[in-house]
Amino acid sequence: MTTEELVTGGLRLEAHKQRSTKAPIRAASLTERYVIPLDQHSGLPAVPLVKPSDRVRIWQPIAQPAPGISAWLHSPVSGEVLAIEPRPAPHRLGAPTLSVVIANDGRDERFENAAAIVSFERLSPNEACEHIARGGIVGLGGAAFPTASKLASSLCENGPKLLLNGAECEPYISCDEVLMRERAEDIVFGARALLHALCSPSCTIAIEDDVPDAHTALRLAIDKVGDARIRIKVVPAIYPAGGERQLIATVFDTEVPHDGLPADIGVVCQNVGTAAAIARWIRDGQPLVSRIVTVTGDGVRDAGNLETRIGTPFSSLIADCGGYTERMSRLIMGGSMMGTSLPHDDLPVVKATNCIVAASSLDLQLRGAEMPCIRCGNCSQVCPAFLLPQQLHWYLQPFDSDQLDRHGLLDCIECGCCDYVCPSQIPLVERFREAKPLLTRELDAHLSADAARTRFLARNERLARLEAEHRAKLAAKRRPKNEPSS
Amino acid sequence: MITALVTIIILAALAGVATVATAGAPKEISLVHRIDALLPQTQCRRCTFAGCRPYAEAIAQGAADINQCPPGGERTAKALAGLMGVTPKPVGKEYGVVPDYPAVAFIEEDACIGCTKCIQACPVDAIVGASRHMHTVIAADCTGCELCIPPCPVDCIVMRPAPAVVR
């Protein structure tokens, strides 16, 4: 282990990107049915604007955001709405969630969206955020947080610093790398739009040191527009360099407060894919109806990156990549470190689907039987959030909410580094992931109990005061009238 | 003027008593606070006391047992037993059943006649409304104590599962 790793935490993992980056981006083949889950972004589910048997055109809005944090959804094809019903969804681990099902007629008839035509340079920051929201743009790094909400909450007087995250640290995912290599102009266009929307003084595009082609392409694109506000920052390829907080710490040498947001230190972080999606919306009027998906792993014959319409079934992408090999053992959405296992491949691509790993036993680190913690401390040396996983594990049995909160369980980013190095094969992240909602619920209960106590005591005090006033009034009445009043 | 003066005198006297009590038994007060911190603050009176703080005071004085809080359930009973150094025991049946999920009161607004009886009964001021005007429960502030249900003359208050918190 080098000193650098000791200081920053994280791991140098063997990259498996070459398998999927050899060929250029290709288009996924079209299918008959597209399934669009209404809750595929963070926040509240969108509200459908169409009903079964309606005709829709490509790029037509089919659902509008619910009040609060939510996002627009658009039709990826032209055709007919078959149903609005619960369908299995990958971000729900295969559990059904309300979705719009559209039958593709293959004609791709264009919807003329009046909202798409604006002169973006003339919009005020708030109008620009609103316009970006209308394109259904959400964070494409994996969390699918509505971009407009993030931008709107980051607006500040002097403009926050913009950070574009191109540090794709997960060993299998390569969709951002090929995007930067092939569509650097889109990213730079999106970066300039974001600079305008945020009134931001500078933009830093962070990329890892192992993607020289992407670096060259970005440099050329920036030189072409001659924008001095945009610069590239190369960061070491240490997993999880691309975590939002980790990247901000690396690039700006400032830490985001543990109970705060990047906006609190004047930084907005967006994925490079999101910037490219914004460019397509503002420049071409194309809302977020497709994204690049990496299909890779030893369990698929012909790995690659596919431009995929949202709602395409995973099985169709696997077929596009030559089908499964006989070694295929597990399907994962997201990367091998932070992704989630899926029960089957009859699930639609959602906006958050950056990668599908068809993993064989060669890809997976096989886990042996769990053994007791020997308190070696390896986990705390690799933790990029500077937590003590061995202590968190200790306080999980029995569940000690005070200590878990004090040791920062909620700051765990679930990167899986502690799991990776644990000699006792303890599934630490799995335990933390399960414990986090319990702890949140308990902390919430504490907060509402405190509020109830305050209200109860305040009410008692008020009743006592009213009672006292009442008695005083009665006493005053009983007193003889002729007594001077003061 | 006299009213104001008398009020001030009464309040001052109360404050004086409180100060004396604080000065006299500082340790006792801190124990009451520590017990109170473990209670769920439903203020439901199922423990037979007039709220969580009075129950905490009773425990501190040895006048109440640690197993009288159904909303807190087994966890609270266990925590109280730990704090008081006694053997844990399950919540006493005579105090009511331990609820399965958090609930809040809901007023069927069509039926409400605006009598303000529930407003007076609510221990945490979580019901708004005025005389002969419809009342409503602020779900975020409702502790689910059910004290508003018996006074309602038209039985228009029902208990519903508490809404999930959206972060």
C-alpha cells in the first residue's frame, strides 16, 4: 500500500474497462415495447399525462413532475400507450412499480415541443433551471437526482464552482469514458450551458489518469470553443475517486461538511453524461429519452457501449451483445462494487442504468464463510469517508443508535472498499445498508419526540398562565369597587 | 393594572418555588430529564400520569414502575430498566396494547361540527380550528395519543397510519 492510499483511503482496483471500450458506441436495436417506470428518479414519482390507448410521439412528455423533487418523463418512441400498471423495475430490485407501457410503431414520428425552443443565453438562472427540468434531465451518474432541483438549490450570489465528474472509478463501467472520447463537444456545450445557468465563474472537468484518449478529445473540444473558464483536472484512478464528496476533496482540497451539501462550500457537481444530455436538450430539443449503457462482464459474448432508449428491456441489450456465455452467473445493474444484483433480465433500462454487468465467477470475488472480526483495522485504512467500519460493525450488535450516529454511519457511501479488504469476509456494506434506514427512522423519532415535548411543556405553561390570569381577574372582581385602581 | 401586578406576583412566586426545588434537589431533576429523554413523548396518559414528564417524575420518585408505557413498547421498558438498574419486564397489559405502527389522528372534515373539544384535549396543540369552523389535525405534530377521540361528540376522528417522512 502506498502512502497516497493511506492518506486518502480507497483502493487501486484492477480495471476491466478495455473489454467494453474497444468498439465505438453503437445503437441498441429497437424493441416492440418500452416500459417507463414513473419513479425512476430520486424524489417523488412523476404524474402521468397520458392514458391507455393514447397515441404518443417520440420525445412527447408522458408524465409531469409531482410537486417537490421530481422529474418530467418523455416517450422514447412513437406508438400507443398500452397500459399504466405496476411492472418489475431494476431500481426496485425487480419489485413492481407503476410504469407507462408503450407499444412502438417503428415510425418515430416527432412531437413538436414548443417548450424546447428557447434562446438559452437570454434566460435568467431560474428560467434556465426550469428549462432544464422540462427536458427530464436527471443526474446520469447513477443516483438520478433531478438536475434542475440540484441547480436551483445551488444558486448563490457569486455563482458556485462547477465540477463535471468524469472520474469513472468503478472497474467495469465505461459509459462516461466513451462519451468523453466520442462526444466531447456535447460535454463542453453542456458545461457552457451550466456555467450560464449557474452564473458560475469556472468549470473543472475531472477525469482519471488512465483515460488518455478521453483527455485528448476533451482538450480538443475545449480549444475549439476557446472557453478559458473550462479546465481539465486529472485525478489518480483510485476507487472511489468519482464519489461526489471524494472528488470534491481531491479537486478543491476542501471537505464537504458531513451534514451539508456541496452547495454549502460553493460547489456543484454534475456527471459528464448529464452535461451531454443538457446539450442535446438545449441544442437539439431532444429530452432525456436515451443514454449510453455499458454492457459488460465475462457472462456476455460481445461487451460494448450502447446508445439505449429508456425503457428498453435488459434482455434486448444482452441479445445485441451476442447473448450470455455459458459462464454467466449473476446479473448486476451498476458497477461490480456498488451495483445491485437483479433477479432476471426482463427489466427496463431506466435513466440511472449506467451499466449492466453479466458476471461470471471470474468477475466476482467469491465470498467465503463469515468469520469474527479480528480488529485488524484494514477497513478503516481504506474507508474513503474516514469512518471506522470495524467500530460501526461492533455497534450494530446490539443496535446502538447513539454510537452509530456518533461514528457517522449515515456518512457511509457504500463503496464496498471495507468489504473488499476484510480478511474475515464480513459483509460490512450489506449490514450498513440495512442499518441506515433504521438509524434514520430512529433519529427522526428522536427529533419528533423533542418537538412533542416542547409543545407539551409550552402548552402546560400556557394553561397555567391562563388559569392564573383567570384567578387574578376573579380576585379583582371580588375586591370593593371604591378602592383606588392603582 | 392590579391584574397585571397580581399575575406578576403569582408568576414570580411560582418561579421562586421552581428555583428552590432546583436548588434543593439538582440530582433528582437531572434523573427526571434522563428518564424523560427515553420516553416517546406521546403524552397519551396510558401510564395513568398526566403526560411523559409527570410519568418520568413518578419513576424518579419510585412511585411508578418502568413498564407502564405502551407506545414505547419493549424498547423503552428495557431502556428504562437499564437506567434505573432494575430487571426489565414487558409492558403491563393493564396499560394498553403496544401499537404495531405509528398512527396519527385524522378528522373526517364533512362530519366535524366545530365544537373545539378535540382542540382542548390535544396535549401537543396539534389540532387547528375555531368554534363552528372545521378542525383539522396537523399530521406532522400529532403524536397519536388518541386523547382527542373520546371528547368528540360526533365521532368524526379516526386513527390512520402516520404518513411517511419524505427527505
